[in-house]
Amino acid sequence: MDIAKIRKKAKEVKEAKEPKSSSGPQNAVEHATVKDVQGAVMTVVSEEPVKKEEQTKPPEKTASVIEPAAEKIEFLTFQLATEEFAFRVSDIEEILRFQRITNVPRVPDYILGITSLRGKIIPVIDLRKRFSIFDAGDTFSDVSLRKILILKGSKGLFGAQIDRVRGVIRILQSEISEPPAHLTEAQIIFVEGVVLHKNRFVSIINMEELIEMKG
């Protein structure tokens, strides 16, 4: 800070308040009050140019809010003849090995019968017949690979016989496309959409239609 400017300012303040005396300029500075000197210092400081680094810095940009990734849906994929289908994992109670099914008279042909699950009687449907899928070669008739999916219906649990389980996939809802035109009318009723997964087309089953159990 410039001491000469401080002294000069203090002198000007003192001379403005008191008449000049013979004691001289030096004496005026020595008798200047502390308040006067402080005022002079503040005046000089206010006259000093603002240093570049002291200038107000622009506000830093706040980090953009990262939106959470869209949640993926889990599907259990399985095979019927040569075609691949899937149920939402949330719609499946459990998976059973193929077990004895008792026939029930006077029911639609796609209902295989009933089976027992820990003392509960559960109806079982044949998804092949339900979707009108017929395989002349019957290449996937190996009973050891067959499973019964226990599904959560609006009226209770029911079983669905499948040829074999493929696995679980996780996909976004946006990845599901409209059902393809090559599906038969009987199939397209039960298919809500199709997804391409690892070069395989998987048809997503519409549970709402399936659980209607229409004839």
C-alpha cells in the first residue's frame, strides 16, 4: 500500500478540520487522530484498482442431474416346439418338473387336467394347444426337459406345460416391438410383443389374455 498517499490523505483531513498552525505539516500528521488515519487508509484502499484475481468469479456450473437408468424387466424364456416365448418373472410363482396330471372331463382340449402342488389342486394348460402350435416331427417331446410353470392368475394359481426352459433375460420395455404379422390369429391374441435377444425372436405372452381361460 502507498504510505505517501495515506499521509497525504491524513493531512488533508486534519487541515480541513483545524486551522493551520505554525507547527508545520509534520506536526499535523503526528496529531492526526486514529479515526482520521483509518478513514484515509480506507479511502486509499477504495481508490486502489481491483486486482484481476480478486474480480468476482463467474459461478461454477452445477453438475447436471444424472437421470436414473430405465429399469429393465426380467423375463423367463422357454420353448414350445421350435418357437420361443417368455413370461414376466413377476408372473411366475415357481417352476416344477413334469409330474402326473389327472384328466378332467368336459373341459377345453387345451386344458391337460389338474395336478397337486403341496396339497393344492391346480389346473394345467397345454400352451402348445393354446397357441395352436403343432410340430409334425415332435422334436421337443422329451419328457425330461418338460416343465410346468406355476403362474399367478387373477383367480389363483394355474400351471402351464412347456417343452423346456431357456433362461432369464433382462430387457427394457422400449425394446419390445409389435407382434409380427406371420403369427396366426390364434397366437397373436396372446402375444403382447416381440423382442430380438441375441439374434433370437422371443414372443412376450400377454398374461391378461391367457388367464381368461376362454374356450
